[in-house]
Amino acid sequence: MRTLEQARQTAARLRGLARWPLVVAPMAGGPSTPALVAAAAEAGALGFLAAGYKSAATLDEEIAAVQAVTDRAFGVNVFVPGRPTPDAAALAAYLHTLEAEAAALGAALGPAVWDDDDYAAKLALLRDRPPALVTFTFGCPPPGDVQALQRAGALVGITVTTPEEATLAQRGGADCLCLQGAEAGAHRGHFTTRDAPDQDRPLRSLLAAVRRRTPMPLIAAGGLSGPEDVAAVLAAGATQAQLGTAFLRTGESGAHPAYHAALADPHFTRTAVTRAFSGRRARSLVNAMLRDHPGAPAAYPEINNATRALRAAAAAAGDPDHMSLYAGEGWRRAAPRPVAEVVAHLVSGLPA
């Protein structure tokens, strides 16, 4: 466990990475481009590359692309690999329900295979070329991995969704915690793919509970969408505020045009948490996939790999009802503006 003085020193170091206490969340699957990360850094926020679903070689290229246009700090987020699903029958039964939809889009489901997301190669890369901050999602990495990154000069953060996960992450050697409230878009950062008690704490409740347990620097994420939200979580004890959905419609975002359009489409009226696309709980705009497949099993990344071709075909056809439209509860306020303007708006309620 870190002492109060160590926590204060780490918080000061974390604040020193950017002009503003604002983090642009890693958004795996395309939205977090090097251009978005670099623009966020130049605007005074801490941008994040999403390492998820990429090879180490692709991540290396993206790190180089960011460094080619800015010398400011940025972070990289890594998925911690889990275990293969123990229920092959449930997985097969669920995929059978998707076959007709895939065929209607001119696609076929891919192999429902487990993989570790090239974890070891990415860790080796980040040890050799450490960014300012490396964060982990979907669990605690082995303590040796945390220590190796810290020795290389990076700060290490772990995404948590409950106070109990926060305690485990603190014991695992993290320098800071990213608190993901239930309002957050995209995948929930749970340490397990299974349902668990108290798994959907609202951000304000989670922040208060974890702040009582530890003096560690806390990055608050989940449903934040405006300057008043940023100011509120900082006043409540967060070291930094993290937003992702607010940047989905920016010009620098890599989100598909149909995804951009869906975020502004009045046809979509709410978000909900689903396993339909990936086998792991994630918050998305409610579309036909969510309505038609409420009982998807916990099988990640097997379902994610199997549905990749279906989702790609839907995007190519401009069919948002079969795309993973991941978004937080504040999605209505996402605006089609440059990253720099979004950053300036979000920090407009903070002291200069």
C-alpha cells in the first residue's frame, strides 16, 4: 500500500502530464486515432491510445505517429486477458441466433476463438518505449508487469468499477486508479466477465466510496459530458476527469460515419448495458441487436471475434441497428467539433 506522501507525489506527477486535469479516454475499435490523441495533448488534455484489438506492431506505429506531431505526454491503455469461456454450449447456442442476421448482411460469423490480445508483445513494447501513463482494463496485471513499466518510467493505472476492485488494484502496485462509473460508455472494466454484486455503481457513489478507502490519485470516468460534470468530480476528490463519448463526433475521431450519425439520430433514445456484441458487458445505444439478443452469455473475446464480420458488414451497409454503438449516458451532448474546441469547452468551468 502506498503512503499518503507517495500518493501526493504521484498525484502531482499525474497533474503535471497535461495543462488541464482532463483525460481523453481510450476508445478501442477505431475512435482513438493518433490524430485525436495528439490533438488532445496539444489542447492541454491527456490523450490515450487504445491498444485493444491491435497487434503490438500496429500499436508501435500509432505511438510513433503521435510522437511525430507532438512532444506532449500521452497514455496507452491495455486489455488484461481473461480466460476462455467455460460454457461452450451457451456460446454455440447464442452464435446460432446470429447466423441469419449475419447472412442478411452478406457476412458470415467468424471463429469464436479466445486470444490474449497480443498482451505479452504489447507489454514488451511499452517497457521499451514507455508512454507517460499506461492503464489496464479488465483486471489487474501481474505485479511484475506493473513494476517493469514503473522501472521503465511510466506511471501505471488500473480501471476499477467497485471499491473491492480498487483495493485489489492498490495491492497490485498501481500508481493511480481509473474509476469507471456505471454511466460510462463501451465495455465495463469489471475484473470478471460474470455478473457480480454491486457491479454498476454510479460514478459519484464509486468516487466517494473509493476516496474514503485510499489517498491514491483517482481518475473519474462515466457519463461526464459537460464542464459542470468535470468541475463536480474534481471538487469531489478526483485528480482528473476522463471523458470518451464527448470526443466520438470530433473530426479527429476514427468512429465510422454511421456511428457519428447514430449519436445525433433521434431514433436512438437511450443506452443500455449488453453482452450482445462481444460477450462482455458494455454500454451502447439501444438498437436492434440489444433488443433482439438480451441473453448473450459471458464469453469474451470469443463473441467479439465471432461478430466482428457482422459488425463490419453492418457498418459498410450503413446499418446502425447491427453496429456496436458504444456510448455513455451523456451521449446527447457529443458535438461535431474539433478536439481542441471540445477540450476548451469541458475545462471552461475550471480556474484558469
